[in-house]
Amino acid sequence: MGSVEDIRSRIEADGVEFIYAMFVEMHGKPCAKLVPVEALEGLMADGAGFAGFAAGPMGQDPSGPDILAIPDPASYTQLPWQPNVAVMQCDPTVEGELWPYAPRVILRTALESLAERNLVLKSGFEAEYSLVARGDDGTIRVADPLDTDPRPCYDARLLTRMLPHLTEVSKHMNTMGWENYANDHEDANGQFEQNWKYSDALTTADRLILFRFMVHTLAQRDGRFATFMPKPFADRTGNGLHAHMSLWTGDTDEPLFPAGDTDSKGLGLSELAYQFTAGLLAHAQSLVAVACPIVNSYKRMGVGAPTSGATWAPAYAAYGGNNRTHMIRVPEPDRIEIRLPDGAANPYLLFAAMLACGLDGVDNGMDPGVPNTDNLFTLSPEEVAARGIKTLPPTLLHAADNLAGSEVLRAGLGMTPDGPYSDYFAAVKRQEFLDHHHQVTRSEVNQYLTLM
């Protein structure tokens, strides 16, 4: 669908009356204007206008000109839960030029550069979220009061209790053509995961934004809240966003990660795949700022197990086969699974950053070393360090400082009129950390009020 006529034909066939012209800011918050289809031609020609500074971190202040969000016709999706409305993801522009602070523009630019190598990035997500209820005092609890088992992962009874919600989400995904293939109760009470088929990276990122929007909407209609917050409960497993990635040829659509019988490391990966993996590991301490981008992210990470089952978050930059204690797992020879990202990650920035790190490994012929087969969670920090395995940063401030010093991610996330986007991102995140750090919490009062 490339022309206004093509879009209008689809709109008429679907019975759509309104279009969400949507984009996301740095944090991944969906921003939109609701446009009646009678104004379609103006929307497609000129875009929808936004005051960029009001949307979130978009590189603007109140003196800046409007952002005009230009719809991408390929992203047109009718909303099954609101069938008179469709969504088109947009590429923000300012004064006729693509806006380099816009996450979708950053990824699109990275993918266009990748295409010059005759390569395509294909990807899929495992999107975890929690269903919660919120009390009048602001505290949250698991929405299902009977979901209290100490090890609830995969429990068929708890899964069944949420069938109305899960089956509605599944049906909507399939109506939109996403090919939902699994839905399960995850490791924390009230936590679920719903999976759909992989696609090219831009499509997968668009779908994750729409998935979050859908789950939020449906949960609120049922009187609950859905949260993708990395660690909503201190004593329960956090919400991850495991990303599966592989490179393919652009002209013949051939997968480039499987090696067949020629892999000396035993995981079935090609030399290209190992180099890509090595790049991700080499830059993990900077990449984590984009993959785990909020203060709360670093409460999910580490080796300690919560009371509900096990942690699924890596503490170290290591890789191996079907081993979930590593940052990178190789579940099958056709892809790698990066277990670092969490539910707060902006998918556009995440893919652009991971692509930059992986390609640096390819360009410099990096070797990730021998796959690790140990349970890293049982090793002491000294043993891990002795193996040359890097520990991931303990806070967002550490990660943001690492990001600001990364030449690879500076190039991968692109330049803005005011300098590297990575510097802008790091500055926003440093301030975010300090804003939280300056607050006095109830825990601090309980611990220190009468200690001295």
C-alpha cells in the first residue's frame, strides 16, 4: 500500500472511520492524534502536527517548530478491539526533514545502512507483562487474588483463570496477521507472556508498540492495569523482553546464521553469527543503557532468585547454548536470543543499538570465545572475573556513563543537530537516575530513622 488511493480502498473495505497517527518518544510512550478518514489526504501529504517538547524527550523545547508525523502506509493496521479505528506508525519530521531524535527514524536509518550491505535484520520478541490492581493508597497487587503459588510458572490452572484476557489478545494478534503461537503464565504471580512470529526488525518494533497499547487497553477495560515495568514487585521475577535476532541476505532472503556441520564451537552457528554475538558481548556494558533504560531496570538484574521461581535476567556478558544464565542464549542454530532487554526498552532504539554492536563484531572479526556451559548464577564474582566475563553495570547511572563513552553506539544511534543522540539519551537517563536518587523512600526511613 503506497498511495492514498490504496489506503483509502483498505479503509473503505475495513469500515474504518478514524486513524491513529502514532509515533513514540525516547521512552517508548505511544503518542497519537485521532484523524477522521475524511482528512486522510492531508494526513498522508502533510502529516499530523505535534508540539514535540510536550510529547517527551524528542530533542525539542517550547521554542522548537512543530513535529509533523508522516504515516508509513506499510504499517496500516485495523484495531480488532476497536474496528472503526486503524493505526499507522509515523516517521516524525521537522521542517521537511526526518527528525533524528525520533526512535523510529533512528532504526529506519540503521536498517537502510544495513541494506547497503545486502543484509536484513529479522527479529522477534518475548514480551512479558504483569496484570495488577492498584489500591487507593497507590500500592499495587496481583490482579488475580488466587494467583499466589510460590512457583506459578506454566501453571495450567492459573493460566486458565486468565483465559478471557489471554484468548482475546491472541485472537486480536491473529486478526492482525501476527501469527500468535504461544501464551503462558510466566515465573511471577500475575505475569504472562504472549508470542508472535518474527519479522523484519521495523515491523517487529511497530508490532511491539501496538502490542503494549493493546494489552494496556484491554486490561483497563476489565478493571485491571497491565504493566511492562521491569520490576513491579521486589520479591517476584521481573518483566523481560528477550529479543531473537538473525541476519539474512537482502536479495535472496537466505538465512546467514546457521552453519550446518562446519561449526567448530558446537552450537551450529556461522562465523558471521559468532562475530555478531562477540560484538554484542564486547559492548554489553554500554548497550545495557538502551536495553535496560530506567532506574527500575537494575532491580530486575542480578543473580539472586526472587521468591517466585527464578530470575531470568542476566548479570554477566556471556553466551552459551540452551542456557538461561547467559546474556545471549543460542536456542537454535538459526538465531541468537539476547536476554538483556527488559519491558521498558524502546524497541526501535534497542534494535538500532544491538545492530551497531553486532556489526562492530562482524567488521572487526571478533571471536566470542568458547561457549559457556556453567550455571553462572552459582559462580562467585571472582570466578566469573577470572574467566574474563564482564559484569553488567549495577545502576542506570553507570550504564549511561558507559553509553556516553561508546564510539560504536554513538555512530549506531546517529547524529542530531546538537550532537550524538547517544549523548542526549545518556543525559536524559543521568537526570532520570538523579531525580530518583534524590527522593527519600519509605525503605530508607524504616532502615535509618532510629539507627544512629
